[in-house]
Amino acid sequence: MPAAAPIPITSGTGTAPAAPATPATAVPADVNTQIQAVFQARQLILQELTALEGQRKDLGRTAALAYSADVAVNGVDPAKAVVARDAWQKQDTLVTAQEGALKDMLVLIEARIEEFKRSNRTEVSAVLRDQIAALSEDLSKQEKTEHLTEHQLKVLWNELRDVDPGCLAAMAKDSSPRLSEVAKKAAAKEIPKNAGKK
């Protein structure tokens, strides 16, 4: 699932956000709906925090590469460095504010979850079972896709073994442990049948 676009947050200096904030949704009266909401919100916030962490890293990486490319062509220009630094810091500050806000809200949500676990055990149990079933189904789909990918890789490894066994051995060494295991099995088939004969 693609991560949602970050929502600009007004800074402590009073800077207005780039877009008007979405009006808050009214708190549902139904307790079961409230319970579903807090558990779903926790899951989505954790996903968004992971996405924002990656976004911050990308901002720094992109700023460094862009400025380096300019320096390599045009030489060092301190004025450009100020512009590049300020642009990166502005974006980084915004993402940092979003991360902080989400973490603060997550603390409040976790506290509400604990309350529901004490006061509405039956309803919480039902919500948890539904979420577990949904995630289990997602995991099953991922495993099926993963199995298909592994099968395709095995076919490719075997074909590489047929045309270039030396390259197969090198790639098996450099690949990830899981893929390396598949490659090693393919490479093992290349051992001559008379290898054990003197």
C-alpha cells in the first residue's frame, strides 16, 4: 500500500500550512466503532512513521547528490550552498514536525487502547480477531507471490548454470543469504558425476 502524502503542519513560528487542514471527523458514538478506529489508527500511524523516516533520509540524500553534481560542474559556490541547505532544512523540519505530531498522537491512542482493553474486553477481542484474520490473509497472499518469485529465480539460476557456471558461483556468493541458498543448490547440480572417482 503506498504511503499517504504528508500533511503540512503549522510550525511554532506561526507559518501557515501549504493547504487547509481537513476538518476533524466527529467521534463516533458507537463504542465498537471507536475501538476499531483506534486499532486501525495505530497500525496506519506506524506505517506512516516508517514512510516518513525513509522520506527524511531521501531528502538528505537528494540534497547531497544535487549539490555535489553542481559543485562538480561549476565549482564551490557558498551562496548556492546556503540555498541548498535552507531548502533541505525547510523540508526536513516539516517532516520532523509531522513525525513528532504522529508520535504524540500515537501515545494518546495507545492510552485509549489500554482503556478499551480493560473496559471492553469482548469488543476488543472481536476487533483484534478481525485484524488478525485480515493480516493473515495479506501474509498468505505475500507468501504465494514470494513462492512464485522463488520458482522463477530457481529457473533462471538453473539456466545460468547451463550457460555460465562460473558466473553462477560468483553471484551465489554475492547474493542475499536466501537467494544464495537457491543458487548453491543450482550450482551443486553442476558438479560432474565422476567427481568422486579417482
